[in-house]
Amino acid sequence: MSDVKPRVRVPKTASAGETITIKTLISHRMESGQRKDSDGNPIPRQIINRFTCDFNGENVIDVKMEPAISTNPYFEFQAVVPAAGEFVFTWYDDNGEVYTETKSIAIG
């Protein structure tokens, strides 16, 4: 799906042990599978069904999504930053597509 675009906002720096706020948004049309096209045929389900965030290889959040999730899913959550490192954000959709975004954070 060429119109999928992940966006992530992570602070560039934090103090060791600080709790930061992370914001993510992915542009995705999220077809629930419940609608029909103009000919009355069901439109196949195609949603982002899972979202994960890892920090330096450790899982921070893992969310399973169902068809009721809105178009362009947005998540805002907090994470404790024990050291400098890298956040890896991954979205999975029903077609087997995987979208990834990576953000680094420094200790300052």
C-alpha cells in the first residue's frame, strides 16, 4: 500500500530515568471488511492489526488492533528512558506488510 506513511515524535534528548511522551501516527485507510463496493461486493478487510515499540531490543508496548480502530491510528504513550538508545516502531497490516520507523534518543 503506497499511501501508508508512519510518523513518530520522540524527544531528541532526555535525562537517564526520565519518563518521556511518544506520539505516533500512521496514514492508513483501515478498511474494516464490513463495507460493500458499488456493486454490492464486500470490500476485503485491510487494517493495521498490530503495533509495537521496542527500546534497545526491549518491548515497550504491543497493541493488537481490531476492525473498529479508526483510519490513521494515533497512539500517545509514555516510556522510561534508562539510557541513550533507539526506539523501533513497527506496524503490521492484514496483507503482511510491515512498516517500520526508528528514532534515536540521547541522554543529556
